[in-house]
Amino acid sequence: MKFISFFLSFLFMQIISCVRVGMTIPPSLDNGNDLLTDINLIHQDIYKMNPNIDSKKMEKLNLKLKKTLDTYLINNSCLRYYLNDYIQFNNIEPSQMEIHSNEGFMIAINIEFINEESINSKVQKINLSLIDKNINILRRINNINQRNLKLLINYPLTEKNEEYFNDQYFDMCFENVKYDKSWTSKQIEVDSNIEINFGIEEISNKYHQSTLLIYDAQNELMKIDKELEIIIDQLLNNLKTSEPELRNKNEDTLDKFMKLFIFTFVIFLIVNFFQGFWLIKYLKKHGLF
């Protein structure tokens, strides 16, 4: 990895801090998709385990997880950012630090690819991954095809204290992967300008408001769901109570229908008998039988 330029600027407007970096993204040593898939699979295995019973297995899996991440970081162009390098814990919006709050720490990222020569997507692809300290993949974008990419990341803060916050970081990794294996195809290095804004209060407030709206909508949907359950239960109860009456009515209707059918059939037989009797008598009278 080599840097075209490296420029940091801190803009302390309430709780806003900004970092700007110029970066050249060379070809990756390997395709990162397989390693990220391994990371997800290891996470799934860890989640299935009981910490009190499978502590040794979990320790081995966590070690394997870290080694897999290290391999991924080495193979690709990555930058690591500690949150407390750009913003102090005391300057964070209080609502984000409430113990029962699900709100994380807002990070806005703007990436501009400045190559004069456009990237040939048939030859190579640029992928981006954002990975937190716990090796959770916060964001994954495959095959970036726009020159300007804007992202908003909600970094999870599972613990609301300064010690935990100061230990948090994320890795921003670019993969410059060549897909065309022919000798004639040429893979280029990709130049980029990156701007990262930490703790944007305005966006955080909007995000918080949106979260509240979603939460309210979810509560309303849960109320509707409960009302629907009540209505369905009432319908089922009504069906249960009315079922005997409906069955009796059906049996009574069937009984009447069978009686009517038998009566009609008997009348039909009687009529046919008299018609046959009359026809025989008529034929005998005229010497035809």
C-alpha cells in the first residue's frame, strides 16, 4: 500500500471531527470474499456455543477468527481508525450513551476515485469492507462502479462507558481484485481521496428520530397484530359454538331432502306402473298384444 498524500484535519464544531486521506489501492494478493465467508462461518459457530461449556472451543475459534482477519488485512489495502483519536468520549451526544439506547456512533464516509483512466469492470473490481473491533462486518460493498461513494455507518456501542469507547476501532479495507486471468488484460492501481466524519450530531439526531419513528411504527404494528389475534380468536370461538347448530341444520336439511327424494321416486314408480298397465290393456283391447 502506498499513499499519494496524507492529510488530517480536525473540525471541532460541536462533536464533529474529520479526517482526509489520499490513498492508492494496489492489486490485492488474493480475493477477499473467501476469507470474509470464513469469518461469517466462524462467527456462526461461536454464536451456537455455550460460553460456560465450550470455553476452550470458543477460545480456539476466536484465535482462528483473528488469524483469518489478519490474513485478510495483509492481502488487501486497509486503514485502521480508533474512535478516540478523532473525538473525545465526553463530547458524544448524551442520548447515544444512554444505557438502554440501541443507538450507536455515527460515522460518515465519502470516497472519491480520481483515476483519469476508468476501471474496466471486466478486468478488475474494487470491493470495500468495514470491520469493527469485534470482527463484525459493518458494511460490505462489492464491485464499486461509481466515482463517488457516500456511506453512513452506525458503529455499535454495546457498552456505554469511556474505557470501552476508547478501545473501539474499525478497519476500512479495499480489495483490488483481478477477475480476467488472461495475459493481455492489465490491472491498474486505483487512486482515491477518502473523507471520514466522526460523530455528526445533525445526522445522529435525524437517525435517532428515524429510529424513534420506526420504533413507534413497530409498536403500532404489534398492537394491530394483537387486535388481529383477538379477532381471529373470536371468529374461531364463534365457529366452535355455531358448529353444532350448523351440523344440526345440515343433518335436518339432508333428512328432508332424502324424504323428498324417496317420495318423488315412489310417485315416479307408481306413475310408470299405471302407464304400463294402461298401455298393455290398450294393446289387448285392439288386438295388438
